Amino acid sequence: MARATSETLVDRLHALAKEPRTRLADVLPHLDSAEAEVREAALLALWDLPCEAALHVLLRCARQDPDLRVQAAAATTLGRYIWAGMQLDEMLDEQFGLSEGVSSAEVKIARTCLTSIQQDSARAEVVRHRALEALSYDPDDVTHAEIEALWSSGDEALRSVALRCMGRTGHPRWRAVLLEAVSDPRSPLLLAAIDAVGEGCVDAAEGRLLELLEHTDRPTMLAALWALRNVVHTTPARKAIERLGRSRDLEIKKVAKATLQEIDAIDVQERADDSDDD
């Protein structure tokens, strides 16, 4: 496949992943591509299409695809089932299933696969780390111990993985670590820390993320803007994002608008939950 064609397909799959009307049939044919980057993008696009058919594809690719990037992408998207598994009261599982039709049996299958990958020392490190990140959405004591070991390693790359895992746990035990990591402007772990406080919904990081909107490094600024989607709790912060949503810089404008959409979607869900409680 010509390089330009491959890049076009990857771009199309990235766009499909954000399109609410995307169907499984739109994505699955691309898993037969000879190009690893196309298969990788297709697997990541399956995040918002959890179902039994998608699960079987993810399991196969995580175990058998010859390319490590594709195996890692499959492990990442298997995390969707772990995330779904802790969304509803377990008392509802047998009768109603979990969010968006994911069953408790599928959650168990995904967890078993990811645990097997993470504990297999013969597997590539990048795939094992993606599996750990996926398991971190609903961590047990073993997962927390693995995260602690990575953080204590002193290795910059491993500590970055640990930060991402900490954020995905959303566990209070890691919040002080995340706040300290995101507060050091010279830290080589800053981008991972920004991602983590966003994933972990660390409200106390709002002020720091607003400061980082003025950062001269563009990737850092954009990462902070996107992280605010799960952190904003004050009117001034929202107004700062709204101002960026009117930016002449198209990339900044796009990220700001996506951030606002996420904030609004969360607000709608929280109001619905409050109404159900009443």
C-alpha cells in the first residue's frame, strides 16, 4: 500500500473513532490491512464500539498480531471493557448487563487476557505496560503494587507509565504524587502527569492546568487544555477554555471545543444521575 494511502486511512479511522454513527462494519475491514498503522488505528477506533464481536477481534490481535504496535493498541482498547466493568452497581449485572451492553462475562474475559499479558515476562514491555494501563481503570492490590514498582524504579520511561496508570485508577492514594508531578515545570514527566491528572479527575490540579495554558511548549499547552475536561469546577476556568474556543489557531480552537463538549456531557450525565437519585 502506498504510504499516502496508508496515512489517509489512518486519518479516516481516527475521524471515525470520534463519529457517533460509526458502525462495527466501518472499522472491521481495516483489520485485514497489510499496514500495521492501519490495523492499529482500527483497533483504537473500537473503543467506542464495545460488543462481543469486537472483543473477539481484540483478544486475537492482542495475542497474535505480528506487530507490537497492534498488540499494544488491542491491549489499550481491551481497557474499555475494564472501564465498563466498574460503571454500574454489580447488583445490576446479571439482569441488565453493564454500560452499553458490555456483560460481566466479557469484562472477566478481558481482565484475564490483560492480566496474562501483563504478567508474561516474555512479552514486549510496551505491550505489558499497555495492559497494565488498561487494568488500572479498575485496579486490584496486585495492579497497585505493579504501579508502585514502576514508580519506584527511578527510570524516567517507567515512571511515565506509572503516572498514566495512577491517573487511570482515579484512586486517592496517588493524588498527592500526581499533583507534585504536574507542579514541576522542568520535569521530563510533565506530559504524563498532565494526562494523569486529567484521567484521574484531580480537581485540585485545575489551577496548575490553567497556568500551563500559557506554556510556551505547544504539546504541553494542548495537553493541559484537554486535561481540563475532567478537572474544571470553576467559572473562570470554563471561561478560559471558552476564550480558547474562539482562537484563530485552528488546532487550539478544535481542542478547546472538544474539551467544552466533554465538560458539558459530564454535566448532563451528573444532572441525570442526581435526578435518578431523587
